[in-house]
Amino acid sequence: MANENSISTIGIIGGGKVGVHLLELFSGSKLAKVIYIVDREHSAPGLVKARADHIDTFTDIDAALARHTADFLFEVTGSDKLLECVRGKLDGKPTELVTHEMAFVILQVIEQRDL
């Protein structure tokens, strides 16, 4: 976990609309940096955006987790089955899992503030 003087690192699982919104949200932040994004589709919008922004992209969760340890991992696919699989893979690792429900709430609160 990052301390108050360091930048928190973020991984994202899900390269759809929510994944893209998260990439945009953290872009240029001095507090948090997305270090990777995963989607099984190489052409997913989030992966395309991440490659343009020089962020590591993966089509395999295991490869992403083997290469990076993020402070926070946003699972934003909406798949309960995938969420449980990711929980198992993170067991014993220092990464905090943010579920798709919580990510959605965060994005909704930000959108409401920006109105």
C-alpha cells in the first residue's frame, strides 16, 4: 500500500466503458497512476487507449498479476464469476480489490459533482 507521500498504483480489469472512464479519471493524477489494464479482447477500447497512453496492456489476468503488483485493482467487468476468480488470485497479496459495484459508485459520484 502506498504511503501518503507516494503515488498509488492501479490495475484495471475490464477494457470497456468503465475501464476507459477510469483511465481518464486517473490520467495526469499526482496521487494515483494506472500501471496496467486487462481485457480478453485485444481491441477493447480501454486497451487501445492504454496503449496510446503507454500503459501496459494484457489479455491475460495471470500475466498482468505476474508482472505487476498494484496497490489497488479495479475489477470492472461486472462478472461475479471473474470477481471471485480475481479474489482468489489476490489472496495473500498486498493489493486492495475494488469491485465493479464500488467503481460504478465512485464514477457516479464524480459525474454528479461535475454537473
